[in-house]
Amino acid sequence: MKTIIEFFESPMMRLCILISLGMSGIAVYNWIPWSGLTPSDWGTWIGAIGTVATLAGTIWLATSEQRLRKRAERDLALITVAGLMWRIQAVETGLGGIKCELDSGLRGEVFNDYHEILMKFELLPLWTPTELTALVSIENHVAARLAFCGETVVSIKQFIAQEVREQRYIRNDLGRRLFNTMATNRLVPVIDQTGDVKDDCFLFWNSCRLNESFRRGRRTASRD
């Protein structure tokens, strides 16, 4: 659902509001019998106009501050997304490679080296809490979903590391296959969620570029 600020940020909506206000002003001007007003009536009208102008100015200042804050949050999110998009894709690709390796071990095609798998987890370029905070303004709960993905990756890595230390399953072939199945089942949801978040980040990036192109076109048209 759009907020009031987003509603009034639309150029078309602002144009409609200006036109409506102009037509309302003309209608009021034609309705008032100006020639028959007394000095006291003039004072009342001037006071009323001043009150309305003051109220409009107060509302404009309040919403202007909110618009500036919202624009700053969006710019920060855009800068953060610019640095994160390819890292998110790298994490998705890396997790997919780990899953394929575990699947191959499950089918008996390879003998998994779990220390090597743990090293691949260490190389994943995960995001920081500061970066997640900058993404809060993006729709579809991108920051929360990305936080879930990061925490899930860490938990899977800890799950594998614990098994490497304790070796409850991987001592024999059947146990290794059972362990690979458990690890793979944990990987699949986070791979899917990481891909969805990556798509939302690309959509956000492209929408910001389109908005900027639209504003640049308006500025060019106004200069011409």
C-alpha cells in the first residue's frame, strides 16, 4: 500500500492537485460578491486566507522533510544494492555448487571432502548487518529475507563443521549419504530464497534507473 508521501510524489497527481486548486480558487473568486464587502468583511477574508496559507505552508514543510528523508533512505539503499547484487548472485552460485557436490556424494559418484566444503562456505561473500539496515526501505522485506538467508548459511556451515568434529554420520557410506541428504534439504530453501531476493534487488535497481531517466528527460524537456 502506498503511503501518503508516495501518493503525492507522482508528477501526474501533483499536476491534478494544482489544476483542482486553481479551478477551486477561480470558482470561489467568482462566487464572492467583492463589490459589496465591508472593511470588516475584508479583514475576515484576509485573516482566513492567511490562516489557510499558514496551514498549507506547515503541511508542506512537514512533508518536505519526510520526502527528503525518504529520498535519502532510498539513495542509501540504491548504493548498497549496487554493491550487493553481484555478491548475492555469487552466494547463490556458491551454494548451488556446494549442493551439487553433496548430491554427487549422495549418489556415490564422489567421496566428499567436508573440510573442502567448509572452505567453500568460508569464501561466500555474505552481507553485513550495516548493509542489511540500509536495505530496510526496499519493498517485499528484502532486508529481512536476506538476513534469513545469511543466518541460514551460517547455521548450515556450523552443522557441517559439527559433524566433521564429531563424525556421527560420516564414518560409513550409509551415514554419509544420510548426512548429505540432511545438509541438502537445508540448502535448497536458502538457495531459492537467495535467488528471489536477488531478483527483487535487480527490480529495485532497474526501477530507480527508470525513475532517474524520467526525471532527466523532464529536465531536458524543460530546458528545451
